[in-house]
Amino acid sequence: MKLYYSPGACSLSPHIVLLEAGLPYSLEKVDFTTKKTAAGADYLTINSKGAVPALQLDDGQVLTEGPAIVQYLADKKPDSGLAPRAGTVERYRLMEMLNYITSEVHKGFGPLFNKEASAEWKAAAKTALGKKFDWLSAFLQGKTYLIGNAFSVADAYLFTVLNWPAHVGLDMSKWPVLTGYHARIAQRPKVQQAMREEGLLK
Ligand SMILES: N[C@@H](CCC(=O)N[C@@H](CS)C(=O)NCC(=O)O)C(=O)O
């Protein structure tokens, strides 16, 4: 399998999952500006949506959308515990959380990364994200992980998006539960390996 990624983008989540699952993979970097891959291919011919992550399967198919990719990977290694078994209520709890992270948190950062967004729009985005962080903080209070008692693909995703406040001037001191959670997940050897492979850590 090959993961198309951009350093530190949401593609870090499936990258972490590949490592946590112990699956073999290769990486290819995508330049957002030129939409070219490191090998010089037109990325739009690989993923016509133009976004990362995209996962090229061994049969050549390309799977997109982070929440779908991480569940595909977890299901390749069911004993890894990275996702509850399909069909269980716990699995729907995982999907519920992945959907919240993708639609409410991940996409909430959009204006903060948008060079054309006005200061007012960015301020409103920070206020809206703060409400999501309030909810996540209350949810994670007294917990180590998002789902059950084990690291799951949802933790890989939330960790990835919680890397972003530092890049957009979003002060997280109001949410010590989230900063503590982020620091704990950052200690995981596979998380550190993924970050090293993306050039985010030495
Ligand atoms: N719905 C997609 C969104 C992916 C997404 O937002 N990717 C961003 C990086 S975090 C991206 O590729 N942005 C560059 C672009 O769209 O040109 C998913 O969940 O996988």
C-alpha cells in the first residue's frame, strides 16, 4: 500500500495507523501548491479531489477520506484493537467520534489555514473550535483514550488535529485535558516514528 501525504496534514492519522497496525507501506509526498507528487505525477490523476490522504491499495485502487482509510487499515489487522469489530455498537461509537473529529474539529480549522480568510472570520473560527474543544475536554475527562480503554484510530486522528493549534496561534491553555491527552499520545513510539518519517521530529 502507498500513502499519499503532506507533512503534518491530516494524512498523519493514517500514517500513524499504518505503523500502529504493523502494516507494510510506502509513502509519497504531495505538494499542495503544484498538486504534484514527489515522483512527479499529477496528483489529480491519483485523487481527483486533490486532497490528502489517499491510500493506493495493492490492487491499484485508491481509497480516499481519512475516516474510511483508517477503518480499512484497522480492519486489516482486527487483533490490533485499533477499531472495535464491525457490526458492534462500539464500532458505531468509533464512527460517531471519527465523524465528529472530521466534520466539527478538522474542518473547523479551515479558515485558520486559509490565507484569504479575514481576521474576523479567523476569530469566529477560533470561537467555534473552542466550543468543540469544550465538548472534547468534558468527554475525555478521566479517560486515557477516546474509545474504550485502548488506543484506536480515533486517537490517531484527534492527535493529528491537535497538532495544529500551535501552527495557527490558537492558545490551548484553557483545555488542559486536551493538552495532557495530546502530550500522552505524542509519547507513543509509533506516533514519534510517523512524525520522524514526515520530517516533523528529529
Ligand atoms: N474530507 C477529506 C479532507 C482531507 C483534507 O482536508 N486534506 C487537506 C489536508 S489536512 C488537504 O489535502 N488540503 C489541500 C487541498 O485540499 O488542496 C478527508 O477527511 O480525508
